[in-house]
Amino acid sequence: MKQTRNTTAKTEILDLISQSEVALSHSEIQSALDGLCDRVTIYRVLNRLVEEDLVHKVVNTDGGVKYASCHSCATTHNHNHIHFSCQKCKSVTCLENVEPSFKLPKKYKVSEVNFTVSGICPKCS
Amino acid sequence: MKQTRNTTAKTEILDLISQSEVALSHSEIQSALDGLCDRVTIYRVLNRLVEEDLVHKVVNTDGGVKYASCHSCATTHNHNHIHFSCQKCKSVTCLENVEPSFKLPKKYKVSEVNFTVSGICPKCS
DNA sequence: CTTATTTTTGCAACAATGTTGCATTAAGTA
DNA sequence: TACTTAATGCAACATTGTTGCAAAAATAAG
């Protein structure tokens, strides 16, 4: 099994995501890092962080991909909460306390879930 | 207000999507049309169809975008049902009868919803 | 501290997906 | 039939993500 190393890029990117209130996209991270590392490295670090369950990947209703770190990332690894995507300020937020409920026909085997709700967030309304 | 026209491309694309059991991606539609029209036209037609509420756009957990027409497209324009994305056969299906329930804090105004569940579909299990 | 090993990085190149401007074509209407 | 305007095709561009490979950096061992 491959082991992972703690590099500057990884630390910086994880810090950025952890300290952000909202989910961050690759390009947002890139401009925040301001040339610290290559574009490709950011992709690779993000993939590693997701694999190691340190952050989770959020796909919003537009198809845009963002990355977020939430409380459950540090504990239960349960990322099946709702994400809210604000149409005004474009922010994506984890609503950790909102657990959606649904019932699928028995024959479906669920392994992953992505629940995104779009609208206007409290700050913008 | 701009009005819309019924062109060959639009008719063909809508037919394709309507007659398909599963949601279709831009590239799937493109190869099905087999050169009937330009790549760009497909993008533009798909956007129009979504605006006119004739089909709906589904974003799966990978960030891939697909288009589907379901019963509710023809009636209530309620696209807030669950979509199931099979990790094996890569198909995306509307589960029209499954209505998820959730409660957001009052301050959030909801206008759109995208619920996608990944796993293994009945055919593949 | 130095060396050895293996992961990460940077760079370049590529692939997929989506957008825009503009001249031409075609749909709907009078 | 002719007119008006939406829709198309083409070319070019933008964004997002991936891959191969040599060079650099991080851990482990001596």
C-alpha cells in the first residue's frame, strides 16, 4: 500500500479548505495559492485529500465541482448531508445537520449520495 | 419575448431523449445523431429544451451532465425527484416516484434541487 | 548528517466539455 | 412569395481535467 507524504502543497490546500466557510473550487484554490504550486499538482492533491477522506467533493446543480471540509470529515466520514448552493453569491455550503430521508426500491444498492439544493442563502436574502 | 422554432435538430434531439430509458449526455446524443448537426447546435438545443422545461438536466456525482425527459416534464414541471447513477453501467435513471424529504433552516430559499444517488442498479446487481 | 528509496512536483502535451462571434440558412408569418 | 428573425455551421477560444516523464522533495535507514 502506497503511503502518503505531507508536502507544502498538501498542507496549504487542506488549510485553505478547512478554514473556509464555503466549499472551494479548483480555480478558487489556485488563485488563493498564488503560484505556490502547479495547476496539475492542485488536482492531484485534491484527489489525494478526497481519497484520504480529509475533504469531500461536492457537485453543484450547474455541474461545478467544489471541495469542502466539514466536521463529519474529521469524524464519521458521512458526507451524505445536504449542500446548499446560492444562486446569488455562488457559495456552496455544507448543511451538516440536515439529513435527507428517502426510500429507494429494494433492488438499488446505494453507495454514495449527492444532495444539492439551489436557491438564496441567508446572507443574500 | 423571443419565440422558439421547431427545427429538425430540436425535434430529433427531443425524440432521442424522450424515447430513452436513461438520461443521455451530450456526447451520447452527438453520436446517436451521427452528424445530423453540429456539436455546438446540440449544446444550444439542449439549453433551449431545458429552458422550455421539455427536458431536465441531471448532474451526477462525478460532475457529468446528462439530460432526461420524464413524465413530470410533461405535466407538473417538478424535477425534484431522485436520480440514480449506476457505477457499473454508467446509466442515469429518474426515480420519479421517490420524493426525498428534508428540512432546511428557515432562512434558506429553495428554488431547485438535485438529488443523485450512486450505486448499483437492478440490472447490474 | 548522509545516502537511498519512493512519493510529489513541474512541465508539456493532450482530451473533453462548453462558449462566443459572425455570416449563412431556414422557420414561421404576413 | 417575400420578409423577419431564430437557428445553424464553422472557427476559434475558454475551462476543466488527465497523462507521461524527468527532476525535486520527503521519509526511512545507515
